Amino acid sequence: MELISQFVLPYWLNLLALFLMALTGAIAAIEEGYDIIGVTALALIAGTGGSLLRDMILQQGIPLFFRDPSFLYAVVIAVLIGIVFRTYIFQNKRPFNISFLLFDALGLGIFGVVGTQMALFAGLASAPAILTGVINATGGGLLRDVLTAREPLIFKPSQYYAATSLAGCIIFVTIALWLGQSAVTAAFTAIFLTFFLRALTMWFDWKTKPLIDVTMLPKKKQE
């Protein structure tokens, strides 16, 4: 496949994505009042959760973050940054929320491209490769939200999250495979557009809608 031959994923791109997602995990844990163990654990899960799911799908054996200690170092750095700036987090709630969502949006875009490209490299067709990219992008954030008892962004009506990742993965495949353009250009274009679309959904508060008005459903009987 031409995409594979012309595009070797930049090492720092994968590392940056893991760092950003780990940072969102550390920040979320600090906000919940976790101790150092809890903060580190949630940062590790948020940073590596999507990659772990991706590697399981692609059956790549030992996960990448265990084979390369640099990825674990990135998690440690993310934890240290979260600890150093924990006072700022509590004193500047609005800037913190914005920073949290922007870090998450950038990680979403990078991990989507990373997962899609690795799936194509493993020999998957376009559609399952795109799905793998979305799982890679959203897996860590999903685990982070579940473990902190937050409502996962991808399940209930909320601002577009998984949809922006899906759009970015489709853009990557479209530009690189179907339009025959440079895969490097396709990757960075997809990352930028994913981030831009996610930022727009936050700025204008674009949200998905439930398929049915739950208030019209009969209430469950009390046991």
C-alpha cells in the first residue's frame, strides 16, 4: 500500500499524544482529590488506554509503552507537571477547564492518525483502520472518565467528541489514500482539522441529541 511506503509515523508524534492524554488524566485526578498514587495511575491509564486497546486489536504482542520506556517517562513528566501546577488548577478554574479540553482535543487528533496509520501498516482495509483510529483516540479518555465517575463524552448526548475523531481519521485516509497526496501532509492536516472541529464544538457548544425524549418514557417503579 502506497501510504505505508511513504509514511513512517514520527516518533515524537506518538510520544506527544500519549503525554497530552496522560496530562489530562493527571489533571482530572488532581481535581478529584486523588493522592500521588491515584494521580499517577489515572495519568497512565488515560495516556496508554487507547494504545493498549489498539495493540489488542492489531495483536501486536507486548504494548508499545512497555517496550519503549520513553512513553512511561512521558507519563511521569505529565504527572509532575500536574503536581507543580495543582495550585493554579484550583485557583483558575476556567482556564484549567479550557486547557484540559484543548489538551484532550490535540491528543484526540494525534492518536486518531496514529491508530489509523498503524492499522493500515498492519494490513487492515480503510474502514477497519479508521475504526481502530477512533478507538485509539477515544479509549484513554473513556477510561479516564469512567474511573473518575464522570459521564463519558462518547456515550450520552454531549459536545461532539468521537465524531470529530472519526472525521479526522476519514480525512487522513481520504487525502493520503484516495487523493494520493503526501501522507505526511495528510497526517498533519487531519490532526489540525480534528483539533479545529473539536475546538469549534466547544466554542459554539454543538451537541448531539438523544434519539428519544427520555422525559416521555414511563418512570421505573421503585423497588
